Amino acid sequence: MATFLHRLGRLAFRRRWYVTLLWVAVLAAVGFGAAKAPAAADEANTMPGIESQKAFDLMEQRFPGASADGATARIVFVAPDGQKITAAAHRAAVDRLVAEAGDGPQVAGAVSPYGAGAVSEDATTAYATVTYKVTAGDLTNTTKGDLETAIGQARDAGLTVETGGDALASQPSAGGSAEAIGIAIAAVVMLITFGSLAAAGLPLLTAVLGVGVSMASILALGSTFGLTATTGTLASMLGLACGIDYALFIVSRYREERAKGHAPQEAAGLAAGTAGSAVVFAGLTVVIALAGLSVVGIPMLTKMGLAAAGGVTVCVLVALTLVPALLGFWPNAVLSRRARKHGHAKEGGERNGGSRWARFVLRRPLPVLLVSVAGLGALAVPVMDLQLGMPGAESKPVSTTERRAYDDLAEGFGPGFNGPLTIVVDARGADAPKDAVTTIERRIKATGGVVSVSPARFNAEGDTAVFSAVPATAPTDERTKDLVRTIRAERPASESATGATFEVTGSTAMNIDIAGKVQDALVPYLIVVVGLAVLLLMVVFRSVLVPIKAALGFLLSVLASLGTVIAVFQWGWGAELLGVESTGPIMSLMPIFLVGIVFGLAMDYEVFLVARMREAYVHGDGPGQAVVTGFRHSARVVVAAALIMMAVFSGFVGAGESMIKMIGFGLAVAVLLDAFVVRMALVPAVLALLGRAAWWMPRRLDRILPRVDVEGEALTRDPAPVPPAPADRDPARV
């Protein structure tokens, strides 16, 4: 592999115009395709294999024309202090709003609170429900504008009016200006690391181009594969971070080879052959982790993972081809000022910060190991109290109308009113369907924790009914989860007594089922991803213990980062510092996101750092000296890469949505812990304790596994290069 990549790097350097124009053409082609492609259909997020999804499917089948996933708007009215919502003037304002909101081609119906019993006991709060024939994404601006106009008129009448549901829900935004600040911080980090504007700007330029190609491809293929801009969120986030890192390592190795006296073209080839090999395997581990998200069985997550895996693949191709090509245009501009002035400058002398830290750890490996493990273990303790759920309106900022509507309903009707359970009764096998539904309705109403049930609504055939059960507790309360389990546990008895069966669904039940599905899939996902990555690392490092150590270190870092997320977003420690206005369960997909994304990034650092140690060991260094050599050459760049990742991910903490804040914060903390605790402290400590055993592999296994020359051993057998002319006389100098 090293030989092939070496030739590829030299070719890209020599044919730089062709390579650059090819990438520009690719960007233009996919950009044109994205502009001309029809928008992807706004498909409902199905969750196959869970009861709540089966109930939704049954509703769609038995109640044709009444889409179970149509948009809704729950309009909440609160009377002024000391007044009743049932007063004549207020009633007239509410009825006028309902009449206007119900008049539209996309409206399925609008129900007044006064005829539906939707007035609180103290008559201060009421709500009207507007249902639509289409999903929220398909609502036209005219439909939304009519509803907003009607709401404004009711507010002018003196009422407090807030809107829940998804019809007018605010769309989650990414980091915005905070994300731009993250990119700016990344640029500053690279400028400090390299001491050259060109060296700092080149990784940013190539990363942005790679993200552009990825996102345009996603939009161009959206209508064919059901991909949307939301699907590409993960691809954009990881593409930017990985694209910068991969280019960073190629440029860093190029500078190092130039410092050794190689000509620019040969230095580009050697950088592609050595650092490029590490980039290939690091990218492959990320792709494995992201593609492995399909194990969970959630279509949306599968699409996000595969789209992001494609984006990372583009990053690898850009790093191996476009980066050497751009180095051909500016072979000396990426060098430090001292190197440009004097011709050669040693990149990372015999003693630098990395080598000094490595020697510090080698002198006291056991204390460093114990402190690292103890610290990560302490941060992981909150994982024992993990509660999974899906953030709803209660997690939104108070500045949003959805959050205010949620609070008004909870105050007026009770905390469980915001998360009613939908009971779908299939009475097709019952002798008396209506009697069977009545019996099931009565039994569920008598269940402890149920406040009320609504009258059952039958389909045209009269063999299927739907009614709601309102819990006494909030949707994210653990007691609500217990209530759902209790109701489902009563199903066999009800079925034997009535001949009818039922299923529990609704947003609350759906969130509970998704959390259970994710928890069940987490262990298989870990086994598949970690197993494949350990096998891959065995091929790379020709070792048994190094890959196992890498996997165990990852598990420590991901548990510690998840524990930190729980402490902030569930327990509320320091939540106000991040602008988190309410705490609650952790997003159901958060553990899967952390495991998948952080595992890929952790293996990046493992490959980049340990590959240099392996290279030094293969070329004759002892175990301890190999660690020092690896840190001398790679520590600064790994630290810079980690800081860049943290800066990019931290940008998402500035988002308004709690869910996006959680993802950004969790990933930033995970990178911090994995790069600076696991890779910079735990890894050298373990390698120091293992000594030569770290690079041991059974002979039979060594013969079975394929050999890939990641260390560039074949390249060192080539004749030594002729030192180039001083940089100031280089004809390609810029």
C-alpha cells in the first residue's frame, strides 16, 4: 500500500493541474445535479420492529384517508389573570380562530375546545386542535400564514395564545455563528501548529471542498435514496472535522520529509505513502463505525451513517490526491518561515514537547495509568443512572411558542396531558367489537396512573377503534414508562376475555420503544464495530495487544464522555453555562451516536500516533524509544487535530435545540478525553509496561493476516534522495 500511495502522491504532485481540475469538475457536476434534482420526499421516520410503529401502521390501514402522520397544531388559550376562558368575549375570539384555522385546502379538521371538553377544570386554559391532511414538511406557506394570522387576531383580543404540535414547530438550527467561530479557532490552531498561513489554509480549503462534494452528492441523490439535508448533517459535521485532520497529517509529514532533504515531489510521495497509509486505515475505521449504524435497524440512522461514511471516504480521497496536487502549486509556502529562509529546518527536534511528555510517562507509567483510569472511571459513574428518551417541547427554550404551549397545558391539565397514550384496538376477531372495545377501555381507565380516557372512535367497518389514555405523570417520567409496560402486560388477559387485542402507541410510547430498541442494539453494534476494527488494527500494527488496548481505551473514553453528558443534561450540573433551560432523559440515539462517531475518531488518533511508533520500532528503535519517537513526530499534530475537532464540535453547542447541544457537547468532551487522556497518557503508559510484548503476534496469526506496508518499509529501501537546491532557488517556489 505504501508503494502505491507513494506513486499516487508523486503523480498528483506532478499532474497537479489535471488533479485539481478533476476535483473542480466533480464539484461542479454534483452541484449541478443537486440544483436540478427534485427535492426528496419528506418521509415519516419509521421505526420497524416496535409495537408503537405497528400500531401506526394498523391505523393507516384501518382508517384510510386519515394519515396517522399528518401535521397537527394544538393551539393553547390562556385567559388573562382573574378571568375565565369561557367568558363570552373570549369564547367568541376562540371560535373565530377555530373557524379561520379550519378553512383551508390542506386542513382535515379543526375542533373547538368548548364542544370537545378541552377546557381545564378552573376554566382558565383551553386548547383547540387543528389537523392537516399532509405532513408538516408539506404544509404550504399560505397554510401556515393563515394559521399565524388567526393566532395573531386572538392575541389582539387579549388572550395568551401559544401553539404546540409540529405544524408551526421551529426547525432546529446548527451552531450558526458559534460554528463559524469553531472553524476560525481551527484555523488559528493550524496557524500556531505550522507557523504558515498556507499550511493552515490548505487543510481548510480541501476540507470545505470535500464537504461541498459530499453534501451536493447527498442532495443530488436525495430523491433516489430518500436523502435530505437533515440526513447530511452528520456527513457535514464529520466531513469537516475529518477532512481537516487528514489533510493536516499529510501536510505535516510533507514538511517533515522536506526537512530531511527530499525534493518537493518526492516529499509529497513519501507523505502520501506513510501518513497517507495511516489516513486510509483511519478513514476505514470511521467508515466501519458509521456503516455499522445500520445494525440498529432505524432507517433514518442507517441513512445518516451511510451518508456520513460516504463523506469520510471523499475526505480520504481528497487528502490522498488533492492535497499533494496543491502542494505542487505551493511547495515552499507550506513550510515554516525559518525553513523557507534557510532551506532546511528540522521539523520537531530530538527534544520537543511531545518527546519530553513521552519520557515523563515512560519514567512513571504505572501512576499515569492508574490516574487516567481512575479519572475516566469517576466520570463514567453517572452512566449507571442513564435514562433514555427523546427530547420534546419541554426541552426547547422558553423563547419558543412550543415550550410555552407545553408549560401552559401542563399547568392547566396536568403533567401527563402533553404525552397521551394512543390505544389502537383491533376487534376484528371479537364476536361483539363494540363491547370488546368498551371492556378494554374500562380496564385501561382503571389502571393505576391513568387520569382519564377519551371516547373511542371507530373506523367505517366498526372493527377497529382508537382512544387516548392520559397518564398522571409527564412524558419523560420513569413512572410513565412503567405505566406503558403495565398496560401492555394486561393485554393477554384482555384478549382472552374479549377476543380483541390492542397496541399502545403515540409519541410517548414511541419514544419508550425507540429507547428500548437502541439499548437492545447497543451491544451487537459494539461487538460488530469493535470486532472489525480490532481485526483491522491487527493487520495495521501486526500486534494482538495494541488493538485490544485501543478498544479498551475507547470504551473508557466513551463511557466517561457519556457520563459527563448525563451529569450536565440529565442531572443539570453546569447546565446553565451551556444555555440548557431544562434537564431530562438523554436522547435515545445519543449512546449510539457517541459509540459510532467517537470510535471512528478515537481510532484516527490511535492510528496516527501508534503508526509512527510502529514505524520507529520496525526501523530498529527499542520499545521505549519507539514511543518517544512516535510522540516527537506525531504528538503536536495529534493535539492540533484534537483541538480542531473540539472546536468544530463545540460550535454545535451554540445551537438553540437541546438535542444538537447535547450531540456537540458530547462529541467535544469525548474528543478531549480520548485524545488527551487515553491517547496521550494511557497509551504510552500501557506500551511502556508491555515493552516488546506490545508488538507480539502469534506466528500462525501473522501468516494468516494480510500484510500492508503502513510503515513505508518498502520506501526506505529505495536509494536515498539527492538533496534539493536551497528553497530560495527552487523554481517552483511561490
